[in-house]
Amino acid sequence: MTSQDQSALKQAVAQAAVQEIRSTLRRDTVLGVGSGSTVNLFIEALAPLRDEFAGAVASSTETERRLQAVGIEVLDLNQTGALSVYVDGADEINPDFAMIKGGGAALTREKIVAACSSRFICIADRSKWVSQLGGFPLPIEVIPMARSYVARQMVNLGFSPVYRQGVVTDNGNQIIDLYDQLIDNARDLETRINQIAGVVTNGLFAHRGADLLLLGTPDGVQRLS
Ligand code: 5RP
């Protein structure tokens, strides 16, 4: 797939997500909005509807900036309470709708907003659909002083951790990526990694996976649930 083809599929799922949520929007609706290039297209497609809902909770400072740029009010999750819907992309998604996320280093805030949302709509192009997670490096957000410790623990578990040089998350932390390990039990691994001291969270979204997948394919957008 060329990058042009992939962009067209991302555009198609962004539009499809707006169609999906349009009829549910009320004056007091607050949307959860994820991060990444697919979500950026969703924000553009959502902009004309800005007056039909209250605003959005952003999963990254970049998303916050983009929402504000198109006139969508950004709200504080501590003030909004639970959200009805969260729209976000993924780096990989499997048939159980478990995902690897965090290619853009926004995994922790994404996981928080997803946890607060009744419905998670994943928007992804066909390249993200996999039978087994792990082809894409699995990110772990770590407290900076714990980086080497966490990396050693991951080596002990048989992983190949690589420090994502030069990246500081919105929370002031660092990222370790785990390479070359297909994942058999995503829920179990999500829990095990999160128990290591110094780990903020990891990019497995298995306990809280997607509820609906809008998958962009050359034959159109598939609606999978
Ligand atoms: C950012 C994410 C993104 O959702 C994921 O990386 C997909 O991004 P894109 O839509 O650019 O392919 O998890 O932390």
C-alpha cells in the first residue's frame, strides 16, 4: 500500500467516525478524542459540527492544540465525568479488538480517556489489522529514573527493549519500545508489565479494547463490532 493509499483510507475512516457519532451528539455531549494522524483527520471532519456538542477531552497536547485550532472547546476530564464515546486510532488491532497503541507516545492519556468512556471507536486503515499483536513495537511509558531498571526487567522476560531516544511524553516521562515479540496473551502481558515499579503504563489496550472498529479497506470502510 502506498502512503497515498493509506492516507485515503485514513480519510475514509475519519469521515465514517463522524457519521457514526453524528446522530448521538447533544448540546451537553463531551467526546473523548485520541491522538495520531488518523485522529487529526477525524478532528478536521468533526470541525463543522462544533456547535452541536459541548466539547472534547484531548488525549495529548497535540490533539488539544488541533481541537482548539478548529474551534472545538477542550475540557478537563476532572470536570466532565464519564464520557459517552472515545475515538482513537491504533498501531495494531487484532480480532479481539485488543490494540497496541502509543506509536505517538500518547499512550497514558489515551488509556485514561479510554477508561472513562462508555464506547471506544477505533479508526484504522487496513495495515493496522493483524491476527497477532506484536509486529509493531510495544511502547512502555516509564518514570525517567526507572528506565534502565524497567529495561532489565523486560530483558529478563525475554523482550528486546529499546530506549526511544529524544522523546519526552506529555507527562514528562520516557518511552521504551519492545521489539520482535509476538504476543500470545495480551491481557496477561498488559497486567504483568504494569506491575513493574517505574512503569506508568504500557501500550497494550487489551483489558479495555475497542467496542467498534471502523476499518478502512480498498473496498470501503468495514464496520466491525
Ligand atoms: C498515539 C497512538 C495512535 O493512535 C497510533 O499511533 C496510530 O497513529 P496513526 O493514526 O498516526 O497511524 O496510539 O500514541
